[in-house]
Amino acid sequence: MTCRPAAWALPSGMTLNLPTPTHPLAIGTRGSPLALAQAYETRERLSAAFDLPLEAFSIVVIKTTGDKILDRPLKEIGGKGLFTREIEEDLLSGRIDIAVHSMKDMPTLQPKGLVLETYLPREDVRDAFISPRANGLDELAPGTKVGTSSLRRRAQLKLRRPDLEVVEFRGNVQTRLKKLEDGVAEATFLAMAGLNRMGMDDVPKTAIETDMMLPAVAQGAIGIERRIDDPRAAEMLEAIDDLATGQRLAAERAFLTALDGSCETPIAGLAQLHGGDLTLRGEVLRPDGSEAISDTATCPIADGAEAGKDMAHKMLKQAGPAFFDWR
């Protein structure tokens, strides 16, 4: 790989001053092991893309409201913004230069002055069934306790196994695994992406195929947020952006936006690419799992966002106002 100088000409004629160990680019992140793994991956990709030492990037840990309040369900304390608000405030203030997020935690709209348009290659999108004594839902006896903090997983579980008892299960990956070990529940769900990124091959897991449990919108994807008026960050992030992930998320997040989705809404969605086409699958459920509406659409990749909106509007019409009374 050819080394680049600390600054070079941009297409506009501007020069880009690259970060150095003495003036590092600050990467903001939550402090969980998974969030840190995602920040380290971002740092490594930027380091490789610009032939810079890892010391040219600093990791800044920011504790969010969602990390501080663990004894209540997310729907009771504010939804997805709980995991991003403090990070975005530090980004706007200039304390950090870029912010690394799990895309499934991201609200569909960003604060004024920020933009989210860079994505790393997507990991395994599937959910993982975790249990020390069972290999799948069909092996659980009626009345078995299953822990999850996800309204989407709770609804999908109750739809498929209404005989199981669902208990609240908040916390990071390690916390939830400890709760499982302590017998709070017999089984739980985690994202395959997180387990893979942390190298947790020893966790007793079974991947759940997406035709059995459709994942959360943007599950398995890492997004990187920046200030709109920061040309250095824009140029650097362009070098590590994964086009295919962005194309898939454009459809999924348009679907979510049109449904007014949040952590309070059981919504699942997954877009996949096949040559020049995109196939989007979507699902909306009642929180108690008593009913679900699903749909599938295929279109040219460029029309993915429009397909997501159309699917959402079709589902809203099919559901009728009574379906969404719980919102």
C-alpha cells in the first residue's frame, strides 16, 4: 500500500489534514464491549485506508442515558434516542469528530448539523437463540422463561410460542449472559453480529433463520455519524463506506420511517441484494404477538427507499387504525 502524505489535494482544491498521534481523530462510542469492538473496527479500517498508525485515532467512551438506566424497559424511558443523545451532543460540540453506532439503535432522523451516511460491511443479520440446555424454541417446555428487552423479539416469540413466559432482560451482552447463568431465564436472544464481532464462539447459540424470525431493521450494521460541516471527516469516511450496506439500509430505514418506528414498535425488516435487484421483507406485530402483518417486495436497487415507503403505507392501510392503538 502506498503511503500518503499528511495532506493532499481534494477534488475541490482544498487540502485534507490527516490526523496524527499528537492530534488524533476522536471516535465517540458507548462503552460496552460490543460498542468498543465496533469503534476498534472503525479505527482499524481508517488506519488501513490512510496508512496511519492506530495512535492517530483516539477512542472516546461516552455513557448514554440508555446505559445508565437498566432497571426499566426502554419504552418507559424514551426509546432509541437513549443510546445516541449524549454521543450526538458531544459530536455537535466538537468533543469528538465522528460517532460509531449500532444502526439498529439509531433513530430514523438525525439532529440538525449531523449526517449519517457511512456504513461498514454488514455482519450476520440473524438473531441467535441462547440457552445452556436447549438448541431452539421447539425444545422449550410450556411455561419456560425466556428473557429479552426487545419489543420486536418479544412479539415474535409470543406469536410463535404463546405458551412461553417472557421476562425483561436488559443490559449488554455480558450482563444478559450472566442473568442466564443465574437462572433469571432459561433462554434469551442476542444478535449473531455482536457475538461474531466479539469473537464469542464459546457461547451456546443457534442462529435463527430469517424466515423464522425476521431481524430488526439495520441489525448487524455499523453506522458512522459526522458533522455536516466537517470536510475532513467526510473525505475520510468515504474511503471506508460500504455501498451495498448503504443500499440495503436505505430501503429498511425508509420502511421504518414511514411506519414511524421506534423501540416502542415491534417492526422487523430486511433487505437483500440479488444482482441489480433488491428484495425487502417487512413485518409489523402487535406487542402481545396476537397478530402480525408481513410483506415482500422486489425492485431495482436504486428504488429501494421508495419500495420501503410503499411497503409501509400498504401495511398501514392493511392494518387499519385499530392495529396501532397500542402506539
